Amino acid sequence: MGKAYDEVHAQVKASPERWVASGNRDLVQKYNLKKRKYIGNTSMDAELSLIMANQAL
């Protein structure tokens, strides 16, 4: 395992981290409670629910 092998694998490992960090802020607006037609007793704030879903991954 040479230096070139380590550099290639370091780049591969870093790629998913960049993708995860980019985020989807548009989803917060899409699922905003203020824009819903019906709010049930189990409705949760959009930002909080997306944070919790990402922690479960």
C-alpha cells in the first residue's frame, strides 16, 4: 500500500462527508407548520423533525 493508494482512499472517504454537509434547507420550508392545511396533535416543527431524522441515520 503506497502513498498513491492512501491518497485515493482519503478522497473517497471525504466525499460522502461533503454530500451530507450540503444539507437541504428547502425541506424546512416545504414542511413548515404554518403552511399546512391541518395540524394534528402529533405535528412537529419541520426543522426539529428533520434534525431528528438525520440523527437516526
